[in-house]
Amino acid sequence: MTRLPQTLLINPTITSRSSARFPLSLLHLAAALDQSGNSTIIDGNVDRDVIGATMHAMEQNAFDAVGISVMGGPQIAPSIDVSKAIRERYPAIPIIWGGYFPTLYTDTALVAPYVDYAIRGQAEESLPELIAALTGPAVPDLAKIGSLSWKHDGVVMHNPNRRFTLGDSGLVLPYDKLGDPRRYLARTFLGRRTVAHQAAIGCRFRCTFCGVAAMFGGTTVLPAVARLERDLRYLKYELGADSVQFFDHNFFDREQDMIPLLEVMAKLEMPWWCYARSDALLGLSESTWKLVRKSRLRMAYIGAESPSGQMLKEIRKGTRPDQTLEVAELCRRNGVIPEMSFMVAPPENTEEETELTFEFIRDLKRINPESEIIVYIYTPLPESSKHEKDRNKRPGMALLDLNGEPVVFPKTPEEWMEPRWVDYACHADAPWLTDKLRRRILDFVTVLRCRFPTVQDLRSPPWTKRSLSAMASWRYRQRRYDRPWELNLANRLVRLRMPQVSGL
Ligand code: B12
């Protein structure tokens, strides 16, 4: 009997155990691999000793390859650690990196001696093909595998991108591979047992700052209605989920295509959260909004980005600031909380743009006080990390640090581990930020989040939120954001949740 290929898939730790959600990337890959082999998943968000768990799994099983999911930011260090540990103990086992980091920084990932292959973008087809090639009897013909990057005599080869698909095996994802999948259901503001799910993939927009555009190059594929219904029914009736957080890159697509999907969700009535765009929501007809209300959409994460129409044009956002304000009002009328994210401190007009954004946020809060606000630092992607269709088409201005020197992006995974680059990847800091502006942004965010505590915080009792809000109100009213020492002190005791860190 021929032996089926065995693959070990690892999601290195990126978040706390209580914030762990289904590692969807690995579940999708496991479903694809299991059609012609076997796979095992280690989820570092639940199994905190990833290296120990990996070594244990490798002692028990003769794996043919290990696949590691790597996102830029805090997941880089544990990805390096586990890759090095595997290389040291099992030097012959191929190590494959996939996910956002190797897709955006392919050459950087492959510089590492502990990364043999990188698969760019979606890998449901490429990964099983690679595993088959590595375990087959013939000398592997790697050049044929779409979206694969590999090393040939020390030179990095990039095979052409493959098209995106949303195949349907007719089965739900192999959740049982995670042990008891119910431990991934979490209490959130949406419900007592919120589940993470991805229905569609990709995004048809090509915003220059967004990792999703770099990954999908402006393509989107919606799920078949039957598939969505089958998946949600399983999650609701088999696993007991009562609410859903959609990890779709952008949930609302063309209205006529969304109606049948919304009808399924209206039938299942599970409160939900998703990514959306202001233009798409503003374009929905009244009858579709009725369906949206029936389906119990609770919150929509909308990239507002900037109050400047000019900047929105430059980053190819495709929406306008007036639409941001309008959608805040529309959401209010429909009982949906808009979660608006902004990018402050851009490399040009850094201070001016930041102050304008603060004022714009105040306008938004006036229109819809329930709007949740997330403030990120604008950290553009390096040109080389953009999708090949967009590279060098609209090169942004040269990025300069505080000394006027060009910003040089890391060339190795180890450099991306440095705290300043982890902050860059997390949109938390940039080389052109002065201490004064960094402080000012932090102070503004402190006053804002105390004045309007997030509904996503279930930890702090309502009275503490009310007290914080009362304490912060004079500062907010009078725009006295600077050095809010009393709020910082109170916050240390209350520890309000910060969606920009613990959210998505
Ligand atoms: C869930 C999620 C998280 C989870 C972690 C998930 C995990 N690994 O356990 C949490 C909440 C912790 C998280 C954190 C962060 N995230 Co996040 N996250 C997401 C989200 C919403 C969904 C990812 C997902 O599950 N997708 C579904 C699966 C099926 O798709 P996938 O992951 O892309 O996997 C496919 C391919 O990538 C590939 N693949 C993936 N892994 C592997 C492994 C192998 C071996 C292979 C071959 C292929 C492969 O194949 C998969 C199947 O096709 C995405 C946005 C989105 N909608 O995708 C952002 C996203 C990935 N996050 C992003 C970022 C930047 C972050 C942060 C680092 C920063 C931030 N401020 O948001 C933070 C860290 C915060 C902090 N301070 O600690 C960016 C990445 C962009 C970039 N420039 O790198 C995204 C795209 C959001 C965005 N639009 O900016 N995130």
C-alpha cells in the first residue's frame, strides 16, 4: 500500500488564548491536503508551547513537510523560533512558509536558511501540489507549481501567480482537527458563543496601503448560497455558535449578489460583524437594509482612513470623506455600529493631517456617538510588496525618516522582529514620527477611548466605564488632550480593551 503524504501545519502564537479564533488559514489548507494525504494542525494560540508541541508531533509521526502560517508583526518571532527548532532537529524536512508575510516579502522570507519554500497568496491548490512533488517518485518539477517561490542553486525562483478559486468540497472545514472546536467559541459583544468564519475571499479594490490588495490584486470571489447556508447551519446547530465574526476581506459586494447571502443570514438570525465599505453600504436599497436588519448585523468595520479627499485618492481608497460621515448616520438609523479605522501621521503633512483627523473624528462622534474609532499610524507597504499588477504603477513619495534619510525596509525575517519593525507592521509607529507627535496621538486616543469606552469591552463593569467617561469629558470638550495623567492612572486600574490591539 502506498503511504499518503503527511503534512504538519503550524499557526505560531499571535494572540492570547482567550482571543484565539479558528485558525482558518490552516483549516482551509488541511481540508485541501486531506484529499490526497493527511495533515495535523498545531495552533499556537491555544497550545502555547509551540516548539514543544511541534517536537512532540514530529516524534510521533514521520511528516514529509511542515507548513507555517506567518503574518507580519508579532507572529514573526515565534515563526522563526519554531522553524529554527525544526531545522536543527530534523534538517531534512522541508519547511514551507505561507500567509501574508511570505506573500508580501517573499525574497526576505527565502533569505532565511530555515525557509525552503514560500507559497504566495491562497494555497489550497499549490500546497498539495508541492507536497505531492516532494513526496513523489520522480525528481520534482517545481517550476510548474503556481504561486510557488523556491531556491534553485541558491537563486530564488518565483513561479507565476495562480488564479484565485473558492472550491467547495461539499464538506464543512475539518474543525475536529483542533481538538474540541467549541473551545474557539468566545463570549463577545455579539453573543455568548461567537464563531469566526470566512465566506467570500479577496477584495475587488486596490487600495495601495492594504495587505489584502497586495495578496489578491483586486479580485474577489463570493461563496455559493448553499455553501454559506451549510457552513452557518453547522456552526449554529452542531457547534452551538450564536453569533459570527466574518473574516471576509470585504463582506458587502454587489447588491444583487449579496441579497441571496443576506437572506440565508436573515433566516439564521445570528448577530454578526464584518468588514465593509462606506460606498457599498450607502448604495444598498431600503429593501436590502431591511434584510440587513433582519439578519442582525451589529457592527461593520469600515476603513475611513482619512478626512482628506486628496489622500483618499492618492491611496486609491475609492471612497470620499463625505461618504464616511453619511454612512455613520445611515448606520445609526439602522442600528448598526460603524467601527471606523483611521490612518494618522502620513509621511507627508504629518502633523496637519493628524490634527484634521482628530477634528473629523469629533464630527463623526457628533453624528453617531456610538461609532467606534480605531486610530492607526499610516505605515505604507514597501513598493516591492505590492501585487505584481500594482507594483511601480503609482509609486508613493519616497519615505524619509526624521533625519531625512530614506527608510530602508528589513531584508531578513530577523530584522522584521525588531520592535520598531513589529510596530511598523502593526501600524503603531513609523520612522518619521517625532516624539511630540507620537505622544499627542497617544494622548488623543486615551481621552477618546475613556470618553467613549468601546462596547466591545465586556470586562469592565458599566459603572467604571461611566466614571471614566465622566472623568474624560472636560478634556474632550475643551480639546485638552495633552498628558491625561489622571485617565492613564484610572486606566491602569480598569484596563479598558483596545480594539486596535485586541481586535482584528
Ligand atoms: C484573523 C486575523 C488576525 C488574528 C490572528 C489570526 C491567527 N493567525 O491566528 C489576530 C486578531 C490576532 C490578528 C492580528 C493582527 N493582524 Co490580522 N487579520 C486577521 C484576518 C481578519 C483574517 C485572517 C484569516 O483567517 N483569513 C482567512 C484565511 C482562510 O485566509 P488567510 O489567512 O489569508 O490564509 C490563506 C493564505 O494566506 C495562505 N496561507 C496562510 N497560511 C499559510 C501557511 C502555509 C504553509 C501556506 C502554504 C499558505 C498559507 O493560504 C490560506 C488559505 O488560502 C485578516 C484579514 C482577512 N480578512 O483576511 C487580518 C490581516 C491578515 N491582519 C493583518 C495585520 C496587519 C494584523 C496585525 C499584525 C496588525 C494590526 N494592527 O492589525 C495584528 C497584530 C495585532 C497585535 N498588536 O498583536 C493584515 C495583514 C496585512 C499585512 N500588511 O501584512 C490583514 C490582512 C488585515 C488588513 N487588511 O490589514 N489578525
